[in-house]
Amino acid sequence: HGKTYNTRQEAKTDIFEYIEVFYNRQRRHSYLGYLSPVDFEKKNVA
């Protein structure tokens, strides 16, 4: 929020990292019983 990028590529890289690192791996999802995808996988692998 409020971050300025020098190039479009910098912005795209930052957005990609946010989605891949935080949103998809750490965010809790209701369809996974409110677990993050990583925690859900750990719980169900064993």
C-alpha cells in the first residue's frame, strides 16, 4: 500500500511473491477447515 515501483517488472515480481508466499501458502482457507494450505497438507499427509 503506497509503495512506488520504478518499473512494471518490479511491481509484477512483488505481486507474484505476495500471492505465492502469503496468500496461497499462509492464508487460512475455509474449505480447508481454516488451515493454511501448508498446514492442511502436513495434517493430511501422515
